Amino acid sequence: MERLKNMELKKTFLVLSASCVLVALLMLGLVFMICNSISSTFPSGGIEILADGSIVKMETPTETQQNILSMLGIIQIVSCIVLPMGGLALSGILYYHIKLKQPISTLRNGISRIRNHDLDFSMPVHSDDELGQLCTAFDTMREELLKSNQELWRQAEERKRLNAAFSHDLRNPITVLKGTIKLLRQGTADEQAIDRLESYTLRIERYVEAMSSIQRLEQMPVRINEYSYSLLHSELEETAKILAGALEPSVSAPDKGTIQLDHGLVLTVAENLIGNAARFAKSKIEIHLERKGNFLHLSVTDDGPGYPVELIQSGPKPFGKMKEDSAHFGMGLYSSQILCLKHGGTLTLENRKSYGATATASFQINQKP
């Protein structure tokens, strides 16, 4: 039975049809044998010519015996029609129950659940034939739909958080601007008020630019190409010299091999992490690149005061600056987190036991020897 389940549909149909027809022919032969055996016990009637030329009249069957012989003949004729057709019908029934019933039921159930927006299930695979492969493909499609829905939900939640943070952080500048405008109308504004008006206007402009940059990041496509570790190593060194040249940056990466990733996306994250570490480091920055499983990990460690506990526990947030700073809105870590998620990875923040902090960005990759 298991061999039939895993056999190809066409081959299974041929095997079942041939087997059932063969069984039907064997039964038909048995019916003929039984009918002939019964009819041989009855007198056949007629005459018999002996060797000497004499003619002997044979016993004539009775009316009851003739009826039985006629019935046996009808049974033989009907069997010639019914048994082969019954064999074919039986092969169809067996084919449905063995090959079609479970996969069709599974697919119907899956379609019904997807129609009801339920993607949190798995499709059981009952065989390795074409329908089993179809169930596997259907389950793969379900997984992709689930991932797409989860990604859309995550983006919607992130957009809500971004809009809420943007609205919250705009309240203070708007309040200051309203007060300054009121002073201007009253003619009591001084030079300091004018400077404050200019400062907060530039601040709102930077807010708008930050919002636009985040939206561009969310819409950025991921373009995968093949790059060598040596190229990434040299570019990380160059970036570290530009952003943290006075802090003795050290870069370590594999010497050989190639990987497939979005080169620009990874470097953008590296620039954000290195620039963020350079702002808080005291004397040095360590940059480490390595492959773990199917992920590329980029770690940037500094010897600064470390991340706030709230940032480590809740993760980077839009406009999540810990201090009032008109030049920085805390968007570097948040945008890096978005880019890591787009590349199938994550961004992890942690403080070292002695001093400093480490930001680790992971990117899903395809390794080539």
C-alpha cells in the first residue's frame, strides 16, 4: 500500500486497472468452470452414435434441469459483461481512496483556512507523488504568504510607532514656535527669540528629512550580488578611518571566500553603527565581521559609557534620542534595524561587562565556497 501511495499517478492507475481487470478475468474463468461443472451433471439429451453404427437416444433433461441450464448460460453471459466492468469500477474506487482522497481533503482544508485568513497551520504530505508535491508547493506558498503578512504587519506597526514618535517630538518645537510668533506679534521679541525661531525651524526641517529617509529605507529593494570578504574588509577599514580615525579603530574579517548580499545596504548599516560608536567611544573601536551559519554578523564595539538600559530592553525607536539634541534624533540605530530586517537579519544591542557597548547587525546570506 505504501508503495502505491508513493508511486506516480499514471503508473498507479495502470497498476490498479491491470490488477483489477486480471482479478475480474480470473473470477470470470472461475464462474465458467463452476457453471460447466454444474451443467455436466445434467443429461444433455440428443442421440449418441456408437462404434457399431447403432444409434442410442440419450436421456433428455427435465424441465427443471433445462431451466437450470438456461440460467447457467445467462450467468456466464452476464459475467462476461459485469465482471470486467466491475474490475474497472473497483480500480477507480481504489485509485480515489489510495491516491486522491487524502490530498484533495488536505488541499480543500488548506484553501478553506486561507480563505478565512488563517495561515498558522501546516499542510500534511501523505505521499511523494504529484499530489504530494502539490501539497508541498501549497504549503510553501502558505509559508510565503504568512511571511509576507507578518512583514506587512511589522511595517504597519513600525509606521504607527514612527508617526507617534514624530508627532510627540514635534509638540515641543511647535509650542516654542507659537510662543515666539506671539512675542513677534506683540513686538516684544528680542534677538534671542529670533535665534530660537531659526533654530526650531531648522529642527523641524531635520525631522521632516528624517521621516523621508525612513520611508525611503522601507521602500528600498534588496539587490543581492556576490562580493569577497577582502573587499568588505577594506571598505570597513576605509569607513572606520573616515568616521573614527582618531580612535584607533581595528577591523577583523575572514581572509578568503565570497558571499552573496546587498553590498550597499550592509555598508549603510556599518556606517551608522561605526558613526554611532565614534560619538561615544573614549579611545578605541573594534569592528568584527564573521559568518555564523547562514548569516553574516557585523559587530561594532566601543569603550564608551554603554547603551541605556531602556534602549537595550525595548530596542531602537524612531526619534528615540535619550538627550535633547537638535542635530541627532536617534535614527541611526533605528534605520540600521530596518535595513537588517529587510536583509532577513536583526540588530542586537548589549553592554559589555567591564565597559563599552556592542551593536551586532546580522544579514541573511548565501555562502559560496
